[in-house]
Amino acid sequence: MKTLIILAHPDIAGSRVNRRWKEEILKHADKFELHELYSLYPDFKIDVTKEQKLLETHDKIVLQYPLYWSNFPPLLKKWFDDVFAYGWAYGTGGTKLNGKLFSLAISAGAKEDMYSKDGIEGFSLQEVLSPFKATLNFVGAKPMADFASYGFLLGASDEDVENSAKEYIDFLLKL
Ligand SMILES: Cc1cc2nc3c(=O)[nH]c(=O)nc-3n(C[C@H](O)[C@H](O)[C@H](O)COP(=O)(O)O)c2cc1C
């Protein structure tokens, strides 16, 4: 079974990092199924049944996105609100995500040490991601390792982007 990679970038054409990561994913079409939320739902009208079916037919799911205000881009947040529905993800009969494995793959503008207690963000990235981990607990899903690559606002070179793409594909292949 392929790993489902849900990519949520509001401007993939203008992206440096996620666009490069996407190119690497597409080289491994036998292993990964890429699902781009912003190209599928530019009007934010998510096909909930289709998204639920997609999750039901995959066991490993990676959510790939650029960190926006220490959070998801808005369409990915809406995806949770719409797709993780009562009677499907939680509540009576809501068991469809039980045991599913989720991972986050994040590009960040900040440097790694900024996401720490003493850094400008004041929290570690794992602390920032804790609402997502709480969501996984609530729906009975399990976290896998996450991937994060930092420093893309502050003078990252083309080489940095290339290195991050190599690290990301290595991470995905070992997941
Ligand atoms: C609206 C907005 C909010 C952002 N907020 C954060 C943030 O909270 N933390 C951070 O590290 N980077 C933040 N960034 C920087 C992006 O995460 C960074 O530019 C992106 O990951 C680079 O990937 P890309 O080339 O694929 O767009 C923000 C960027 C935008 C446009």
C-alpha cells in the first residue's frame, strides 16, 4: 500500500521548498500517492466523502505543509474540521481513523534554535505541534516520526533547499 502524502501549500508555484520536495515525491510514484489540497479545492469546498475514502484506503498518511504562524495553512485546518467528522472519526461509529499512522512534514522559515524555550518562538516545534498530537489521540490514530526543515526565510541557499529535499525523501522512504 502506498503512503498517502497530503500536500497543503497555498502557492505551490511560488514555493521554493515544498515545490522541490514535491518533485522528489513524484519520482517515487510506486511508493507515494500525492494529494494536493490547494489544487483540488481552490474554492475551499472540500469533497468530504472523497477525502474520507482516501484515508480509509491508506494506513500511512503524511501531511506536508509550510508552517504558517506556527500552524497549518488554512485549507489544511479546514480539512480537519470537515473530514474528521462525527460518526466517522469520533463519536458513535466514528472509528475509521483508529490505528492509522500520521506524520507531519514541515518547512519552516525560522531557524531551528528559534523554536526552543529560549528562542524567539519560545516553544519547541514539538510543543507547537501538540494540538495535532491531541487530535490524533482523540480519533485513535497514532503518530509516526515527523520531518522538519528550517531556516527558509533567512537566506537559505539553493544548496540548503536541495539538501532538505534529499533529507525529506530519505525520511519518506524509511517511514
Ligand atoms: C503567512 C505566513 C506565516 C508564516 N509563519 C511562519 C511561522 O510561524 N514560523 C516559521 O518558521 N515560518 C513561518 N513562515 C515562513 C514559511 O514557513 C516559509 O516561508 C516556508 O516554509 C518556505 O517553504 P516554501 O518555499 O515551500 O513556501 C510563514 C510564512 C507565511 C507566508
